[in-house]
Amino acid sequence: MKLDRLREILARAAGQRIAVAGDLMLDEFVWGKVGRISPEAPVPVVEVTGESFYPGGAANVARNLREFIQGVSVIGTVGTDHSGRQLLELLREQKIATDLVLEDPNFRTIVKTRIVARNQQVVRVDREETRAPRVEQVAAIAAGLGKLLPQLDAFIFEDYGKGFLSQDLVRQLSADLKAAGRITTADPNPRWQIDWGKVTAIKPNRSEALDAAGLPPTDPVEPPLEDKALLAAGLRLLSNWNTELLLITLGEQGMMLFERNQPPHHIPTKARQVFDVSGAGDTAIALFTLALCGEASPVEAAEIANHASAVVVAKLGTATVTPAELIASFADDNGA
């Protein structure tokens, strides 16, 4: 894609408003160095040098969008605990709307703690509970979306498998979004068999796609356009999910786009360095949706998502990509 076309798409998308619904999390990074092995057990002793906190899960999708547009909202559940207050504060600092976030005193805010020493993740500690929203909460969220819907241009379901995106909630919201003609995308999780039948596009990774298609796990094949298992899964899911577009992320192989009445399209990876894959899928669904809002073709949107993912995997932590970094990635690819 030429730079002028990229700038045109981003300019069109700049005034859009997008909401993200899903499992909200607080990402904590504990940075340190390892100088010795513990005398208590054969494990490294990490001497802590700093800590960082970021919005994670579905909130990280919102962070990625916020780099490009002003109108971003999140929908999900947090507890009334310290971590919940901290997550809401981080979101509000970044001017991400939290009006539709449920604050539940009986819910423990999901926290993922990663301990990193010398740019290497040593261990991850998860504090979470899996729970679907109650009937009255589903009704409250649907009512809130109804008020927001006239201002929305697109909507993203980001499923981390922690229960917020129940079938009842997805069915209600997706029906309303479909009736309003809004672009709707989903990043699914294989732990839940959700009916995504009314969305515009769905973005699983390769293993998730095989699982959802009912196919056994297999190793990737090079080149991807000769990967029979991948092609079978893509065609089956495009039909089963009754979606317009299916974007399967392939890690170091890039992405594969399936579109109705079109041959599968492979987009090779643009990643040159990989330091941390945390949140790369969040970046992909955010930028793919954003590009569709900017009237990009499906192939152009996939290419933009691919470049954006390549930028974030070269960063440590739950990172985002900026417009300048995205443009620079395309410029480098074009030899500009």
C-alpha cells in the first residue's frame, strides 16, 4: 500500500467512534534483574527495579484505538477493589470513556502480573475469576449501548475467555448493532462457543481457528497458502459463523484473510524483531476495525493490522502503535 493511501484511510478513520466490550484487566509488569539462584529452590531471584501498570485485555484494544481516534469507549466489569479503581483511573487518564463499565463489589478485578528480568519474562501470575454478567447486568449494558449507538461507528467484541461476553450478552448487543448497520468485529476465545453470526469480521489465531472449526491441531505449513488444515478451517468458519470476513493471525507467518467469493489472501509478516507478543492480537483487531471504518478494503485493513502488530511485538510490555510508527513501517516497506 502506498503512503498516500494509508494517510487517506487514517484521516477518514480519525473522526470515528468505536466501543470495545470484553474482559477488562489490569496488566502489571514487575521489572528487575537476576543475579543469583535462590538457596530455597532452583529458581532465579529477581531484584525488582521498577513496576508499570497498563490497561489490559479488552482495555488494551481501547488503548490501541485511542492512539488514532478520540472517541473510544469500553464495556466490561471491574471490582470495587484497589485494582479496579487503578484500572479505571488509567483509562480515564487516557480519555477512554468508562460510562458503561460495571463496578461490581462482588467481583475481583482481573490482574495479570508479569515478572520480567533482562527483557525476559520469568513468570506470569494471574488473579482472576470467570463469571458471566447477571441478567440485570445484561439488560443494563444493552440499555447503555442503546443510548450510545447513535454516536457509534463500530464495535469490537474482545473475548479473553473470562466470562463477560456471555452468549446472552453477545446475542443482544450484536442484534442491536446489526440492526443499526454498524461495523462489528470479534476476537474470539476457544473456551466459549459463542454464536458470532451477526458480526462483520472475526479474528482468531491459527490454533483457535482449527479448534473452532472442529479440526485437530497441526503444525503450520510453509507457504501458508498450501496449509490444507488452515484453508479448511477458514472456509468452514466463514460459513459456520456466517461472517463477511475472517482474519486468521499466523504469528511469524503473518495473516490470512478469508472473504466471501474471494480466494484466501496471505499477508506475510512485517515483524523484524520480536521482544514481546503480549497484546499483539489486541493491536490487530483494533487496527483492522479502525481501517474498515476508514473505508479501507478488507485486504488493505488486513495489511494495516499486520504492520501494526509488527510494530508492537518489537516493544516490551503491553504496547500500542502510534500513527507515526505505523506510517514509518509502511515507509520502510516501500523503501521511502
